[in-house]
Amino acid sequence: MRPKGENGVTSQWQYQVRFDVNDSATAESVRRKLPDPALAPLFDILAEHRVTLKCQFDAFSEYVAAAEEHGVENYPLYQGRRRRSRIRRRGKSI
């Protein structure tokens, strides 16, 4: 039983395992979870461990959308993204 006020999302362990897929066609197959015999072992392992596969770009896009929907004050990475965007528009690189 969880203590009062503790929700399932924050009380679960969460890990990130990041990997790169260099071939663009294979990367798109992984991103879209398309059937590909070469990727079957990867998807079997992910399913066995109840792993959710998500592209980093998609994950951050969802974060930004949630921040804009629920109020950016509760999403600290959103403010950093806005600051970096302003700097890039001025021609500076970070």
C-alpha cells in the first residue's frame, strides 16, 4: 500500500537506456515500431521487460506539449528550452 498522496508514477523506478541507430531507415522502423525481421530480437527483449521505446525527440516534444497545456511553471526543462531558443535566434550557439 502506498502512503497517502503518493501516486504510482512518481513511486515507480524509472530508467532510461539510450541507444543510437545510425541507419535512417532502421531508425524510422524502430521509432514507428514497424515489423522488421532484423529488429524482432530487440522488440522481443523490450516486451519481455515491459519496456517502452520512445524517440528522444518525441519524448521531449510530448514534454513541451504537456508544459504548454498544464502550465510551464511546473516544467523546469521548458524554461531552459525557451532560453536556448532565444539565444539561437540571435545567432549564438550554446
